[in-house]
Amino acid sequence: MTTSMKRYFKIGGLLGLFGVVIALAAYLTLRLIVTSEDVVVVPDLVGKDVVYTLELLTDLGLNTKVSSHEYSTEIPKNHVTFQQPDPGAEIKKNRDVRIVVSKGPQTVTVPNLVGMDFHGANVILGDNGLIVGMASKTYGDATEAGQVMGQFPAPGTRVERATAVDMLVGLGKRPVELVMPRLAGHSMQEAILALEQSQLSLGRIDYVAEADLPEDMVIEHDPPAGFPVPVGNLVNLTVNKGENKPIADQHTFHLLSYSIPPGLLKRHVRFRVNVFGLVYDLVDVFAKPGQRLQVLLPGGKQTRFFLYEDEHLIRAHAFASDSTPVLSIVGWGAGLGVMDQTVLEESL
């Protein structure tokens, strides 16, 4: 190897060694710069008071950034509910730690439901983030059925969302109970008048044949005498139709004739019929004194007839005639105390 080549190798070696020294110096310098900055371990802040959190992060050389506020039923108001970075993370000083602060439980004002319909009150509760609690019911003379009479919590109370609101709901006026009168032994017409005057309603009429009892006499009734019954309750009668006498069917018709009593003033007259539970007025007029009114009624054991004069019930009857289709004439005159019935021989 020549002298010149040795010199070149020597210079190259020195340059390489110089490069390594420069790179090592740069690495050590950079490491020194990096390690000169302090590293902080982020503490657990969730559940801590905001003031305490601010003081703690300041002492650690970190910045506190409040990202937002949120409602929380678990974390008290003005306490941390969330943080970023997570607890235990290593960050350098002067870096930001973001937190979310609790506004406490979200509360709403209980609306006033008293006087509202129960179903409408349910909708209002839902719109306000509340739920329906217990619904108790009772009678109340000053409220209608289905109307809210009271509530808990009271109107205006601040409560958490999803709180149950209990309500007291009205059933309307307490039904008036009557004592069932004794109808057995009376005629069917007397029994019907007694039911009307007692604010009870005639229900089903069943017929039996008892030869030793008067015709059209009430033998028994349901409910029986002495039982408490509400106003308007249906009363079923069992009536004696007489031995071997067929009862009326739906093909029988009756022509009713009524004479207005003499006098000076007109009378308000109504012919009301109840057929299979359907009630309607066939005649509703103001008649002159002495005027004669006539109306054709369907027969059958399910037909009840009522005659009102000036809003007073003066006659009531349930028809019973031969099952053969016939036309009967019933005449009611002024002062006539009983029904006078003549069956025509002419068939319809």
C-alpha cells in the first residue's frame, strides 16, 4: 500500500470518528433538553369539587379547562363528572386537563293537574319528564268522573325528572242508594208506577200461570224488597198471567185513546213507549181541554207504555194479550182509574 493511500484512509477514519462524536453530542444535547421538562401524573378528578380540582392542577403546573356542564343524579353540583386525560396519564407541565362539571340532578316543576281529565294529566306529566304514579279513586260531589281531585307532589314543587306523581281521581257523585219497595201482591200497573216514582227502572217481565192468584198480580221481583239499590237500577218482575192464558207477542197492536180533562189551559201530553229497552216518545203535544188523542202501539210482553201529563206520570202499563195478531182498543178518559180494554175481533 502506498504512502498516499494510507494517508487517505487515515483522514477518512478521522472524519468518521468526528461524525460519530458530533451525532453523540447532538443526541445527548437533545436528551438533556427533553428530560429537563418535568412530567406530571394526572390525578383522579372525578367526584372532586371544582375549587379543589383547580387548586390541585395549579399546584401540579397544569391548566384547568372546563369543557361543559351536564346534569347528573350521581355527582353533586359543582363536582367533576369527567376528565381528559384519564387518571394516571403522564403529561408535561403547562398542558391542559379538560373537565366536565356537574349541574346536579335535573329538576322540573310539577304542573297543576287538579281539575284536569285523568288521561290529559298523563299527557302533561309525560311532556314535563314526569311519570304517572299511583291513581286512587273516590267519589266526590264536586267533581266529574275521571277528573283529578288531588295530586302528590303538590303543584309548583321542584322534583327530579322521572319522578312519579300520584293522583286522586274522581268517580263522580256517589250514587244514591234506595231501599227496594215491596211490589209483590200489587198489580203490574201499580208496580210500574211505584218503580217510576222510586226512580227505578222496569227490567224484564216474566209470566207464570197461577190459577189461585189474581191476574196481572206481581208474585215476586228481583231485587227483593228491602235490598239497597242505586237510582235507576233495573227491577225484574214475575207476574201472574192467569191460568192457560197466552201472553202477548210481537205481532199484537194496541190503539190507545186518551181524552184530555176539561179546563181552561192546554195540557202537555206525552205517550212514551219502552220496547226491548229502547225508550222514545210517540206523541209529544200540547192538547186542548176535551181533545181526544189516539196512538197505535206495538204489543208484546217486552212493551211498556207510559202516559205523562204536564210532566207527571199518570198511567203505566205492560201489555199482555192473546198471541194471535189482533188490534185492541184501550180507552183512557179523564178521571178513569183503571184501564178499559176491548179486543176487536178484526184481525190485522
